[in-house]
Amino acid sequence: MTQSKINSCRLNCGKTYPVHNPIVLPPPPKMPDLGLTKDVPATSCIDIIKWGGVPDSGEKWLKNHKMIEPFKIYCDQEIDGGGWGLFYNYIHKPYEDY
């Protein structure tokens, strides 16, 4: 349809359809103990920054929807804006071949 036909149809029909703006809800409250205990695990280190209390680096508890039990991970909340998780680490000694 061309724009003139659409405008003609609007004039003949006379109907208007109200537009309802979406309702903007306030953000949920932050959880100060998110990731600090096994009972209140976070989904990721970045979630602790967004939804937790004071986001400091250290060991945190995480759990995703596929896991049965939460696990501990080191969350770095300082480098490049934070939200980084270190879940595996090894010490490589000089002159050792892995």
C-alpha cells in the first residue's frame, strides 16, 4: 500500500488505537550477602558487582542452573572493571615440563 492509501484509510475509518507506554519498574534491591555464603550463591562474579553488596575481590560462592551444589571461586573485582573468575590455577615451577 502506498502512503496516500494508508492516510485515506485512516481518514475514512476514524479509528485510533491507543499506545500504552511500558511500565518501568524500579530495580530489585541489592543483596549484601550475595556470593559470601554457600546458602546465598551468585550466578557469576559480575552478578556480585551488579546485585551484591560491596564488590571486593576474594573467594565467592557461585552456582548456575545446571549445578546441584555451589562451588567456591576467586572473583577478581578490580581488573578491567571486575567480574573475572579464577576457577583453576597451578604453579609452574622452573625447569619442570607439564
